[in-house]
Amino acid sequence: MWRARTLDDDQTMTADTAVRRSSAPPPKGKRPLFRRRSAIPGFGLTMGVTLTVLSLIVLIPLSAVVLKAAHQSPADFWAVATSQRSMAAYRLTFGAAFVAAVINGVFGVLTAWALVRYDFPGKTVVNALVDLPFALPTAVAGIALATLYAPTGWVGQFLTPLGIKAAYNPVGVTIALIFIGLPFVVRTIEPVLRDAAEDVEEAAASLGANRVDTILRIVLPALAPAWLTGFAMAFARGVGEYGSVIFIAGNMPYKSEIAPLLIIIQLEQFEYARAATIAVVMLAVSFTMLLVINAIQAWARRFD
Amino acid sequence: MAAVQNSMKGRRRAVDDPLWAKVLIVGVVMAFLALVLILPLAAVFVEALRKGLGPALEAVNNPDALAAVKLTLITAAISVPFNAVFGLCAAWAIAKYEFPGKALLITLIDLPFSVSPVVAGLIYVLIFGLQGWFGEYLVDNDIKVIFAVPGIVLATVFVTFPFVARELIPLMQEQGTSEEEAAVSMGASGLYTFWRVTAPNVRWGLMYGVLLCNARAMGEFGAVSVVSGHIRGLTNTMPLHVEILYNEYDFVGAFAVAALLCLLAVVTLVLKTALEVGQPGMRGRGGH
């Protein structure tokens, strides 16, 4: 109701009345739904375009996959969603994404710390490079990593004598996800670290805390929400990642087959309902991660 | 005062780490980044030039490769402006007005970032594919969406959907509404206010979003791979062409086309850094 009226009013109001209205105090007694009415035109148009495009491109198509999966009986859904092959794929996908996010959590903090606190030669280049995984097409990363970590590759030849099989193995999946996830951790921690007040650290030091104590008890706790957000984002991206993984994974059923690949395999066999089933499981995980990330950020804002 | 500052300079401040710690941390970071980021980048160019410059150039200058380049450019030329206009609309509606459900709307706009690219492709197959919602209608009218260019563009629009909006929303929220209100109160029309007041304020943020959106649009693999059908010379984008050549053991060809995409990534990063240096407010935002 309210929205519709604002829209019509905005279109017919002259600028003068609009401003006078917007500066008028809200009616006393009850809290207004809108903090104040805007003098700026265009709400109806821009909101209309936003909701229409969002529905057509994102929301309705996403509902298609849920409807397709719901088309089968719950027993069929459950059988596909929890088949041995699917479970093996989830284990690999979530496990590799988790390990990669942990590794990125460690090196991401160090990278952000070095970029914010230190000056060193080549810092601008390092800073730009951190975003490489955002800019480099995943397929390119995939073939490059597969070539590097193959038994005869630049890195693989040193791992083989140690008994480590990197490419065409779950280890390879993890390596690809480390590449993909790194910037998420660095770029979420960096602004928080930059805004963190150094005087708190100075205060701790002047009160007799040594540097290690200060970092462990002052700096790291303040970074925790950003770190968790970055970790969750890297994990979420890793779970869905396809392009950089399939070249290095080996794609053996039950062993090195990731969940997104399982969807493609079902699709190629025209098993649309099965593909949709696995997709729904992955969507459920994505949405859970999204809620977790939002909850962490809401929790972090309480400390501002 | 100056003397105090001078004497401070010589001493280590309490928040400074000892030199050995700095060297150690920077060393570890450099080694990690070299292994994870620089080595793959270098490998692409070394593998592309393994048999010299000639074969690499030949692989790029091949009709199928050129068709892939063309399709990639077409896809980006449609999806990037589309998402830029959407991003501007969404950011205007969200930043310039108060309404209930704003946080939910922002979350929904960000949704495509949380969806696996493969699922992004799948949803359009379920709608426009042969067995999909509109499958029969499309066949009857001889319209191809899946395994054709429209499907590729749709999937690309989906995966790059939030880029511009998420760049502009915080920027426009920070800038508030007072300048626009002033313009409107002096009689400017909505469109005039947008071009003369808002657009100059957000143009760098817009460019930043467009830059990242474009890199992803040209490089998208998973979503496009599901809807493309991999028809050589027709529905292969550059990343898909890389995959086909690689799977055919034409490594020089695969890495030569991949090197082109690497150059795109490097140009993107250089422009991004230039924007960040020129516009310090841009630093540390972005992401994805």
C-alpha cells in the first residue's frame, strides 16, 4: 500500500512540494514505516526494474530446480540425494573446501597483515596479485594447476618421490580450492585490520603486555568476525567450484568426483530429476552458508 | 616537538614488530603467493610457448579459436551492460530510499555468488531445455536457447549478476541523498539529477564493478559449459575452447588460448590497481 502511494505521489508531485513534504515531521504517535519520505524521484521505476529483473533472472529460475526435484517422491529424492556415490562426492567437496579454507585462513591472515602493516618492495604488485583468482578464468587456473602438479610437472616431480600424489587425487582438489579461495580471506580481513586502532595495541604494550600477548589477546580476537566471514566465503565458493577443479581432480567416481561434476554427469544422461536433486542439496548448503555469513556479520556489528 | 618526533623515529614503536618477524612474515607470504598464484600464471605462458611463438600464434589464429573469441566478446558485450544498468537501478532504489525488507533484497541480489556455477547452468536447462517449462514452445517456434548463444548469455548474466550492484550499493549509501535532494529542490528532473549529480559521484565505483563483472563474464566456465553444448565454432566461448583443446591433448593450443585469457586477467588487475591508487576509497572493497 505504502509503496504504491509513494510511487504515484512521486510522479505527480512537483519538486517543491516533495521537499516540503519530506522535511515535515512524521506523524506523532506511531513509528513510521518509512523513516521519511524521499524527495528524490525514481523509486517506482528503479525498484520495479530491480524486482522484475531479479525475479526473471534469479528467483524464478532457481525455483525451477526446486520444483523439478520436488516432482519425484520423497523416497526417490532421498535415494538419489544420499546414494553412496553422492555421499562420496559431498565428502570430497565439503572436506576439500574445508581444508582449503583452513589453509587460506592461516596464510590469508599473514598476507593481510603484511599488506596492511609492513612496507616491502613489490607491495603494490603483491596486492594486485592477491586478486588474480578473481580475474583469471577458472578453466585457465585448472589446466595450469593440473600441469604443475602432474607427476612430471614442475611441482609434482618433487612430490612424487615423497609419496604424495597431488594431481588426479583429492589433494589436487584441495590445491585448486586454495587458489580459488585465497582472496576471500585476505580481502575480508584487510579493511578490518586497516581500521583497527593501533592505539589499543600501544595501550596494551604500555601496560606491560609483550608483543605476542598483544597479538593473541588484542589483535586476533578483534579480527575473529572478519576471519570467520572470509573463511565461510572461501568455503562456500569452494563447495560450488567447478572449472578449476575438474582438470586436476581425476574425476574417479567414489574417489575424486566432486558434487558439481555429479550434476553434469546426471545431466548428460538426461536424468534431469537426479541432477536437480543434487543441485537442491547444494543449494541448501549454499543458503545455510549465506545465513551463517550474515549472522557472523550481524554479530560483528555489535562490537562496532 | 620536532625533536621529540625525531627521537621517536629512531626507536621502535610498540606496535612495530621486530625486523626478524617482518622478514619472516613477508618471506612466508611471498613464498606462499609465488607457489599458489605466480607459478600457475607462469606455467600458462611457458606451456604456450613450449614449441616457440609460431605454433602458439597459429593456435590463436585458427577459425575455431577466433570464433570462440568472438562469442566471448559478444557474451560480455551483452551481459556486462545489462548488469551495469541493473546495478545502477538496484543501487538507486536501495541507497536513496528507506523501505522495509532492504536487507533481504540485498541478500537476494547477492544470491548468485553463493550458487554453484553448475547449478546456474542447470536452472536454465530446466526452463528452456527440451524437457523444460518452455521446451515444447521453443521447439515449435524453432527458437534455440539452450546449446545456443541466448543460453550462454543468460547463464553469464546470472553468474555476474551482483558485481555492479554490490559495488555501487555501499558507495551510494555512503554518499547519502543530500546532493540529489538539493538538485531536485532547485527544480532538476530525476534524470538530470542522475546524470549531473549522482553519475559523477559513482563513476569510479561503476567502472570498478564493470571491470570485475567483465573479467568474470569473459572467463565463466561452469555455468556456460552446462548450457553451451560445446559446438565448435558456434557455441564455444574461449574458456570452453581451452577445455576442448586440453582434452584433445593439444596442450600448446590450449595454453595459447589460455594465455590470451591470462592477458585479460593481467589487464584487469592493472586497471583495478590503477583505480584503487587513483581512488583511495576503493581499496579493500570489491571481492569476488
